[in-house]
Amino acid sequence: MLKAVAGAVVVAIIAAILFFIWSGQNQKQAQTMQSQIAALSQELSQLRDENTQLKGQLASVQSEEQNLAAQNDELRKAIGTVKATGKLPPNLPYPPK
């Protein structure tokens, strides 16, 4: 009977030691994952800021492209007028601003 109790106590001590080792490893993994999550969140924030800036730049480029397209159309009409009448129209968008 005493041997069985001593064996149970030894098994309980070994199980407790293994549990503490296992929980320590889990805590290390959780800390590693938390630091990775923080780093990725920071990177995501930076990428969102960069995306916002790029969208603003894209909007200005598209606006400029529309202005240039309108000027191009006016110049095409002026060229057509010159070819048809031989006179240069007074309202040319040249030189570009």
C-alpha cells in the first residue's frame, strides 16, 4: 500500500513538472505570436497610410490627365479649323499651364 501511494506521489510530481514545462512553452509561443501580431499590425497601419497617400496622388494624376485630354481635344479642333479655313483660332490652350 505504501508503495502504491509513493508511486502515485512520484507520478503526480512528474506530471506537475511536465505541466509547468508545457505551460512555459505555451506562454513563450503566445508571446512570440503577440509580438508578430503587433509587428504586422504596425506594418498594416503603414501600408494603409501609404495607400491613402497613393490614392490622393492617383486622383491628382487622373485630374491632370483629364485636363490634358481636354486641351488635346481643343488642339485637334484648332488643327481641323486651320486645315479647313487656313486661320488660327484665337482661344488655343497653348502653352499648357
